[in-house]
Amino acid sequence: MSDWSSSVQRQEIKGVVEAVLEELQTTIGYEDLGEEVLEELTPFASLSEKKRSAAVKDSLIKTLELEKPVIVKAIEEMPDYIGKMKMFEDVSEDIRP
């Protein structure tokens, strides 16, 4: 691949990466990503816009270990917590004088 072609792909990916990082609400910027990560993302430039964004997002989530934000983890654990609180309330009503 020519240097010009590679440069064009790099520019296309840069815009996608910046948009994805903003969407993920991370403090990591394009400049913070290592050369290795950027090389890994460059081939996605040849995909359609929608597929390119999805591929870059998936790759960054795995690479930067952003699998699940804290809020998602809390929401996932909430039903179990609510169930335990409800059970405690039911028992405490039974033992009141």
C-alpha cells in the first residue's frame, strides 16, 4: 500500500476514533492511543461508514478494557439488591411487636 493511501486511511480512521472515544465518554484521546492500536484500526477504513464505526468501537472497547461502564454494572446488580432489601423489609415487619 502506498504512503498516500495509508495516510488517507489514517485520516479517515482518526475521525471515526475521535467520534467513538467521545461517544464512550472516556478521557482518552486519539493522541493517547499507541501506534500499535492505530495500526490495528487502520484496515477498518475500507469498510462502509456504519461497519467502520462499529468495528472501531468494538476494537477500542476491548483494547482499552471499557467492556462495561460502572453505571451498567450497578444497574445489572440492582435487581438482586432490590430483592434482598424487599426480603429484609418483609422479615422486619413480621418481627415487630
